[in-house]
Amino acid sequence: MSKTKGKPDLKKIVITIDMGASKTKAIVQEYPEGKPVVLLLDSEVADVAKASVESVEAEGNPSSRAWVGIGGEYCALGELARRRFGGISQLKELKYELAVPKICGAIWLAKEKLNFDNDVAAYLSILLPPGEVQDSEQLQVRLKDAFRGFDTPAGKMRVKMLRYDAASEGSGVFFHRRRVLDENMPASMYVMLGYRNASIFTVRGGIPSAGITSNFGMSWLVNNFTSKVSGLSPDNPNIVEVLVEAGVSCDPQVLQKLSRKRKREEVQIDGELMSKALLLARDEYWRVIVRWLRSKMDEDIEELIFCGGTADYIRPEIDAYFQKEGINVSWHADIFIPDEISSGMGNRMVDVYALHQHIIIQFDKLTGYARSEVVVLAESSGVSAGDSTTTTTDDPFSKFDFTPVSRPNVFIRVNENA
């Protein structure tokens, strides 16, 4: 069939998005020639009138002026939402409920970073908590409707969704370990500690179980800490950064940064009081995590794989406890994150990076594309073909399914009629 004269082919992107509660993290690249680009968008969302976004400056860093309009409803995103419109993270909302404007915003941000036209074709993969993956079909319907046309600072965008997949948090790390260890995977429990949630799933014989999600993320610690001191709100966007900087010792000088006092001696007193409060809150937090894990851990589990930025925060306590228990602990599956991908986020990028690389490896294998640069995560490891599936798109990638197993809440495959 001949192509419509004068109508250029849409640019194709592979975009993988981690719907984090503290920050939306995404990796995008034009397929097949492009290199991966990191997209970061703060988590705040604010519903606003159209007139409000029309007054937003059209210049500057795209991530600081992101907004979208979907079906006549407008949302400011990230820094713009927080700074200009009093937007908040809305931690009590399910991630998938806020996903549509955030995903549309991430795709607009990708278009800006890659200097593409407003209409693109996308292979979209999303990381969600295990307890929300069952909502992926509902999310797909909402995205399909939004992708028909949504407003952005660059005008109306349309997205042709060539492929849509929803994965449980930790899937990227799982794929990496399955590729590296092949048939030698021990009975393991994967533990994802994020800002809002803590999630787990077990793997036996290379097969993941359905996952479980709790509210024991970093926000639990933040709420506990702020309840022990006066003058602090858990909504303060600087708290987590300061708590991490304060380290294991809960350095009072660092914690002084959170003081709202003006006199030097009062600031010093605040730092000491906060240090005592944080030492206790930190102790209570790692004990909560261990107690929860032990309640879900079967006796045959040989290894725990921790990932997520919050995991690093309590690593000393976790290492000490499970070493005493004689259980092996792996941190982020020893996945190496290049500096250009880390973008100052460190191990918070591990899961989304690993999943994105897994998808690219599979696409390259399917299409026979010879990538000039070695894919870091694929070094010295065989890539299995996975399970086949049928789909309703005419795209060549539709012939390949990278779902590990057909189990709920681990990796749900949804076909899209583009």
C-alpha cells in the first residue's frame, strides 16, 4: 500500500516510565538509531484553568514549565505545579489515577528533548506497584483516549500507541537477573522500596509470583519523623534530601537546614532535637521493613534483592540484620548505571533503566539491528527469545512478547489496536 503523498512517517520512540511518587523517571530513545535520554519530572500535580496555563512562560527548561490539557481539563506538572499553583504529590491517590497527565507530560518532554514534531508513535512501558498493575487495562483505555489529542506548551500533540505494557515495580531488575543467571536463579524475594510504597514478589525456578504492596515507603519514615518534631511538614520538598544527607549518624548540623528559627543558638538546638528524633524514626523504620518482610518470607528464600532509592537509606541496618540471619542480600542486582543515565538520581534509576534496556535488547534481537554501542546490561549474557503472542498492530515488534510469565500483577501484556 502506498503512503499518503506529503505525509511523513511518524518518528518512533521507545519510552519506559517509572511512575514514582517522588519523581516521574523515564528513559526515551528514537528507535532504532537514537541513544537513550533521561527524563525527570517532579511528582506534583495541580488542576488549573486553561487561562492559568496560557499565562505560563514559553521559554526555559521544559521540565520546569510542563502542563497538559486533556479533554478540556488542564494540569500543571512537576516544578510548575509546585512553584506556581501549590501542587502537591497526592500520595494517597493511586499512581495509575494520576498516570494519564504524567505520561502525556513525559511524552511532551520527550518530544522537546528529541526535537521532534508534535505527532509521534510510541512503544510505551510503565512501571506500577504490584497492587495497581491490574488497573493497567483501564489505564490503557484512558491513554488511548488522551492520545487522540492533548494540549501542551508546544501545541496539540497526538500519539500513535504502537505497543502498551504495564509492569510491576522490580520487573527491570528481574529481567536483568534472569538474563545473567539463566537457570541458576535461587529462590529469591525482590524488595522495592520507593517513596510511597514498599512492594515485594518472590521468584522460584525463574518464575515470579504475584506481588504485594504496602504503604511502608520513605513517606512512612518522613511522617514519623515530622510527627516527633515541631514546625516541619511532611510536604516539605527538601526533607528527604536533607535526611539522606544527614546519613546514618543523623548529623545534627545537616538537619539544621530544616530549622525555621533565626537565632543561631535556636537553630543549633533544633538540629540536636531533630537528630534525636530522626535516630529513633530511622530505627523504627528499618524494624517495620524487616518485620513486614519476615511476615511474608517463606523458609526456602535464599536471597533478598533490594532496589529503590529508599533501600539505600537503610542499607547498613538491613545488611547487619540479614547477615546475622544468614540470608544473602543483593543491592540493585549489581546493575551498573552510567553517569549520563544516573542524572544525579543514583540507584533510583536502576529499575526503569534495566527494563528499558531489556526492551531494547529484545527489539534489536527481533529486528536484527546491530547496535554499534555495547548494551551495558547485556554483557556476557544470553538473551532468551521469550514467549510469542499475537496482537492487532501491523508493527514488526508486535510479533514479540517479552512477558516473563502469564501471571497477574507481575507483567501484564495488553495489545493495542493502533
